[in-house]
Amino acid sequence: MDAPSQTSPALPEGVDWKDLFYLYSFVSLSVSDKHAERRELVWVKRFFSGASKQRARDHLTEIVARGGCDRDVLQQLTARAASELAMGEKRRFVYNLAQLCKSKGQISSPEYEHILDMAERIGLADTEADAIITSVYSVNDTFAAIVGLLAVGVILYTMQVVIVPLVVALFITMIINKVESTIAGALRLRRFRWLNKLAALTVIMGVGFGLVTAAVSSGKDIATRFPYYEKKIVDAIHASPLATSLVEKFQAGDALEQIKELPIAGTLSVFLKSLVNLIGNFMLIMVFTGFLAFSGGSFSGILQEMNDKISAYISIKTLISLLTGIAVFLLCWAFGVDFALFWATLGFLLNYIPSVGAIISTIPPILIAAVQLDSAAQVVAFAVIFVVLQILLGQVLEPKLMGSKLAIKPVAILLGLILWGFLWGIPGMFLAAPLMALLRILSSYFNFSRSIERLLAADGG
């Protein structure tokens, strides 16, 4: 890069500091070991295309005519970028520098060193910058990674009878390790690891048995009282002219035939079948869990990172789910809504499904309250308090406790919910969030999949 001028030029007005940082960085890279080539300048102009970037393009001409940018100004902009840019923006910055070099062919050694130096100045590790540069020049590898992911998806779908129990057992093992470390720290029994693991397994099995018992007991209660609610619903419809007219229009408009054509029944059938299969594979899950938990080995490397992040996520999620279940039980008990234990169990379980789980668990209790409670004010109060509790626990407390445990974009978790739900049904929906975290961790270990890791990672990750 050319020596700085004797007097630093004043910064142009009307240009955002981020645009200036990009512009000065592009120019400094272009003239790092040569004069800027025309194709590089064309690429920079295209980068700043648009009416709002016109001032930046004008300033580019001034810099080129002057023979380079001012080092002191670039240093100030770099320091600001290091403190103000999010991690995702820093990755995109390095990606754009590599794209600039690619616009004229292969990257030279001075350019490579210059990019690594810029990455280090803004707070990005050189190993990560190297992976980003490699991904820019490895289109074929990225294509191979996409094809490989499709092939893995086919394997996961066709072999789910074995893979789902194994994945469930792996996550249970992570929970066992977390509970074991808690028990070992509380009782100071670090010498007898097998005893700690046995105690942790007993605690987990006890919780599972309690959930199953509560669900079965509540299910029997619901089946016993179903005729009572059926009568109340019919009476409520007959007592309301609006409801009666809606039912008549519903019947006259062949709506039942249209509903039959929807794939709702088939979808529910698939989900229920997957849940029954999971319960049927209980013994296989226990065999896998016993082998993983009591094999005597310990996680290391990538497995250790997976264990730390996913077990922390599951622990926090379990705590939030438990608080949700307790809150639902107390709320239903306070308002006298029937089946409080069942709704609490349902809220606890469905809270593990990202985004939609809490919504699904909210609807049935509110409908029961609308049928059971006599006062409309009570129904409204119950519904409002129920929704507020879900928001406070799921949208306020959980993100605060979770922090960057997963560091996955919310949209990526939502897409994962759809993907894993399609592949594995209900078990896939429960496992969607930790599975996306696992995918992000795996993709970060290989250069050809770093583009996938950047798509999944939140800016703070």
C-alpha cells in the first residue's frame, strides 16, 4: 500500500462509516502489491451499486486518482469496526474481501496475508478467516456438501427405525452426564462414577415414569368426563344463535367433504405412528443409553463440544418446561379448570418443541375453560394470564437463561422443526433444536461446510 499522504483528507459527507470502511479496505487490498486492476474497480463499483451508494462510488474515483487511501483513516475505521460490527458482519466482510480477489482469478500470497491481517484487526480468528477464503474458492466442495446432505437425509429417513432410538439415547446420555456431574458435586462422590451415573439414570427414569403415570391417569379422567363436556358443547351451540347459524352453514356448504380432502388425517396418522414406534423402541433406547452411559469412556473434541452445548440447552429447556408445567397446574387449579395435571404434563412436554409447542399446549386448556367456566370474564382472565405466562417464560426468561448456548438463528430452528418433523415425525420435532445445534457444530469443523455453519449461526455465535 502507498505511503500515507502528508495531510489526511477530510472524510466525505453523506457516506456511512461502514461504507467507508468497506471502500477503504477494498482499495487497500487492491493496491497492496500492485496498481488496482480495472476488473477489481468494476467489482467495487458493483458492490456499491444503488442510488444510496452514489457518494461512495464518487469517493472511489477520488481515492484511485490520489493513488490510495489514507492509512490513518483506515486504521480509525478498522478500530471502530472491531468494536461495533457483529460477528456475522465481520464474517461477511472477510467473505467480500475474498470475493474481490476472486473477481480477477486466484488469490495471491500478499492478498491472502492482507485479508488475514484485516480479519485479525477486526477480531476474527485467522483460522476462521482462512475457512471463509477457502469456501469462496471451493464452489465444487460446497456443491458436494449439498449433495452429501441430501444423501444423508435419505439415509436418515430410511434408517430412522435404528437412528432415532440411537439419537434419543445420545441425548439421554448427555442428560445423564449433566445430572451425574450435579450429583457428584453435591455428594462429593467423584470416585464412584458408575454410582453417580446409576443415580442419574434413576432420577431420569423416575421423572419419565411420573410423566407417563400422570398422562395415563389424566387420560382416564378425560375419557370418563367426555360425555359431560360433549353435552355442554352441544347445549352451548344451541343456546347461541350465531353458533347455530355457523353450524348450519358449515353443514350446508359441504365443508365436511372439503375437510375430508385435506391431508390432516394422514399427517396426524404419520405423527401418531412415529410416536407409537418411539414408545415401542423403548427397550432399544435403553440398550443404547446403557452402552453410551456406562461404556467407561468420556467425550473429547467435537463430542465434548456437542455434549457441553446440547446438555446445557436441554437442562435449561427442562427447567423452563418444568416451570411452565407448574404454572399451568397452579393456574388451572386456581380457576377450577378440570384436568389440571394433564394440561401441566402437556405443557411440560410440548414446550420442548420450538416455537409451535407452547402455542399448541395453550389452546386446549383455554377451550375447556370456555366450556366449563360460567363467566365470560373468568374465561378472558384465564386466557390472558395463560398467554402472558407463556410469553414471560418462553420469550423473556428462556432467552435470558439460554444466552448463546445454541447460537442458532431462530429461522434456522424453525426450518429445522419442519425438516426433522418431516423426516422423523414427532420425535424429530422434539429433537429439532439440539439437532440443528449438532449440525452447526459438525459443519464448523470442515472447510467445505463452513458456508452451512454461517447460515445457521446467529451473529453472536
